[in-house]
Amino acid sequence: MRMETAVAMQGDDAGAFEALLEAHRGIVLKVAAGYARDRDERADLAQEIAAQLWRAWPGYDPGQRFSTWMYRIALNVGISHLRGAGRRERVLAPLDEVAQEAADPAGDDHETGQQVRMLLALIDTFEPLDRALLLLYLEQRSTREMAEVLGIGESNVTTKLSRLKRRIRDHFNPTGG
């Protein structure tokens, strides 16, 4: 990072960064939820993502979509976190927290909560790149944007998505019927 750029960012650009971060806060929260299950771990990861975004802010190109830039950094931080967490034993019990948050807010939809827990348990088995791709797909990002964020070709995105969908479908319907 160039020092003069970093110094220049300390002024009015700090406010611009904060406004953009707040407007796209959902990206940070979704990535944190995708790579950390425990509430405290998710909060720590979200904070680390925000810190990395701030460090990278001086290099942001305004000609690029902010959300694409943000996803790229957030997913890299999430993947790094997951790799570090791989050295520790992961406890799946906190998935209940995520499932409760994703299910009916009143907590009335037990079946939906169960389905979300099962899907999250499956996603936990995915490689970090596949998790990132699935997150972007669920966010309804275009194939082009997914390719830009992940640094892979559009045809690779299409192929990987097809395989992920098949893997999920086969997991929940192994007989194909």
C-alpha cells in the first residue's frame, strides 16, 4: 500500500468507506455466517473482514463495483479463517443458532429449521471455494460477477455450480426419485 494514498484516505474517504461498508453490511454478515458457526466467532470474523476491507480501501478502484471488490476481500478473509479453523476441532452444535436465525423469526417453522441445519451441515463439508461460489449463487450474482470475485473463468463457474447443485440434490435425494 502506498503511504501517500493511505494518508489521503484518512480524510473524507473515511466517511465514504463507512457509508459503503454500512450499505453493503449484509455481505460481511453473510460471509461471516458462511465461514464461522459460533455467534462469537461470526462476530470476530465480521470484524476481521471489516478491518481487511479498510486496509485494502486505498487500493479500491472506483471503476469497479464496490460489492464485487468487497466480496473478493470478504471471501478471502473467510477462506483464510476457515483454513485456520481447520486446525481446531469444529463443533456443529452452534448450527442451531444459524438455523434459528434463518428459519421463521417466531420460531414456529421446525421443519424449515431442520432443513436449514441439514443444508448447513452439508455446506460445512464443502471446500472453501465451493462455499464462496454457493454464497454468491444464493446472492443471485451473475456468472460474470462470480468469476470476477473468485478469479476464475465464467465457464468454470458454470461447471462448478452445476456440480454443486448435483451434489446437493444427490445428498438430499440419493435415490434420484
